Amino acid sequence: MTTNSAATAPRSRTHTWEPRPEPTPDLLRLTGREILQGAVNGQFPPSSIMSTMGFRLLEVGDGCVVFEGDPGDHLLNPMGTVHGGFLATLLDSALGSAVMSKLPAATSYTTVQLGVHMVRPVLADTPALRCEGIALHVGRRTATAEARVTGTHDGKLYAHGTTTCAIVRFA
């Protein structure tokens, strides 16, 4: 039996990231949307999880965000499909960021519940996936959001999810 040495050769993946900015008084004066838009514009570094997992924040609106992620063979589970944690992380990022885009200055959030529904397998060669998150309710103490992951190449639904977040005020 002959094996293709290029297909079986070990692979490596390198990523770099910038450290998160310190919460200076200037940064604490910015709304969640301003911080997220600053990341899109390159004013602030992207969250380190994005380079780790291979996704990026593309758009920020009032209560809505768009991420895009790249599956690959570095994300495979033992069954040979992309691990569900990739989709869960992509959804959690979009859900939380949608909430963050509605928060006033000196306010943050933390996820307290995450519901994920995977409806179609993601393979190593699946093209980029788009994840759109929308904040449904942002109150004084809690917030909820929903998000959908669709294929950029086929428009099909791959996963969807919901979150409940606790709102944390610094002032």
C-alpha cells in the first residue's frame, strides 16, 4: 500500500495575537459598540480567541454583529468532522458581541447560558461560515440574544443558538 506523504505529513498552524488593552479611564468611557467598532477598524486588537479559532469580526451595528469563520482540518474531532466547539465558540462570540454592542460605557457582560443547535456537519473543506448575532433584550441586569451560522458558499443553516448574559457595571 502506497501513501501520499504530503497528505500524511505533520502539519502546523501558527497564530499571533496582541494582548488585550488595559481598562484605562479612556477605554471605560467607550460604549460596547464603540469598542467593537474600534476592533473592526484596527484601533483595538481583536480578541485572542479569534486568531486561535480562525474567525474574525466583520460588522458591528446597534444590537447586531457579523463574524466569519474558517473551518479546517486543524479543528477535526475523532469522527473527522469539525468539532462542535468551533461552532459553539463562533456562536458565543457573536451572541455576546451583539449584547455588547448595546451596552453603555463602563459596562460589560458575561455569558450565563448558551444554547447551541448544530443542524448540519461542518467538514474540513467547508468554505467560510458567516455568523450573525442579534440582541433581543438588553436590560439592567440580564440580556438575551440569538445567532445563526450559515454557509457563505451555499447560504445553508449550519447552526443556531441563544444566550442569556449577566450585565456587569464597573461604576
